[in-house]
Amino acid sequence: MHSATLEGKDELRTRRIFLVIFYCCAFIMAAITSYALYVSVGEYFKTGRVVIGEVLVNTEFPAKGLSKLVTYLMIVSVIGWYCVTRLGGDRVKDIPKPIKSILQLIVLAIAVIALYEFIYNFVIWSSLITADAMKGIIRLDDINLPYPNPKTPWNLVFATKMSLAAFLIAAHGFYIMSKPSRRYTS
């Protein structure tokens, strides 16, 4: 009886830790996104043009020379997702099999698309870095791709990191939903 009580307390402490970490991640994601939107809207009104994700790649935090906001966004997205699955992952087993199968297919499709986008963006980014280096130019963070819309290009650092995060989240989601449910017998 005593060990069951300790296990219950440990489980509650663990859930609280994941909940606190999730809320921290959610706050950081909201703060980074709000900052990026604020700066991007200001840039758009000044220049009439915005490069998606550029402000997150150009902003180093907490001091110049340290990590970029896009790196923090990528990390807290993945950690926040992990916390969500630890907090609510058991609820997946209660989803009816036909609906679960459809959700698995959707998540698998998202994972495949995100993996493709990650590889595509990484190859393009690497190619453009190499082409610039052959000309004697070194610019790693300022490369953008005017695709899919030439009026709103995407920064390749941002696109690569966020498509990697999307792939990790989708692949983990597929794994969680595909795991056989454990059956315990007493």
C-alpha cells in the first residue's frame, strides 16, 4: 500500500513538471511569435516587403553572438509537444480504431511532407551557400527563397529549422498513435 502511495505521488510530481515545462514552452512560443509579428508588420509598413522568418533568424538572444530566436522556437516547439504527449498520450488509446487510423494517415502524411520540406530546404540552402562561397561571399543566415510566393520569400534557416521541428513532432505523433496499447493482467 505504501509503495502505491509513493508511485501516485511520483506520478503527480512528474505530471506537474511536464505541465510547468509545457506552459513555459507555450509562453516562449507566444512571446517569440508576437515579437516576430510585431517586427514583421513594422517592416512591411516601412518597406512593403517581408521575408518569412527573417526576424527570427536575425535576432540573437539574450545577447549578440548567442542563439537565434528561430532556434529557441524550434526547441520549445518540440519540447512542448513532448510534454503534451506525456500529459495526454494515454487518451490516444481511447480513440475508436477507424478514427485513429484516419488520424494516423493524416499525421504520417504531415511527417512525409515535413521531411521532404526539410530535405528540400536544406539542400537549397547548402547549394546557395556553396554558390556564394565560390564567389567569395559568405552569408549563411541571409539566404531566402522566393517560393511559393515571390512577394513573400522564406528565410531558409527558418524554413529548414521549422520543417525539422514539424517532422520531429509529426513522426513522434505517428509513433505515439501507432504504439500497441499495453494490456496488464493482474
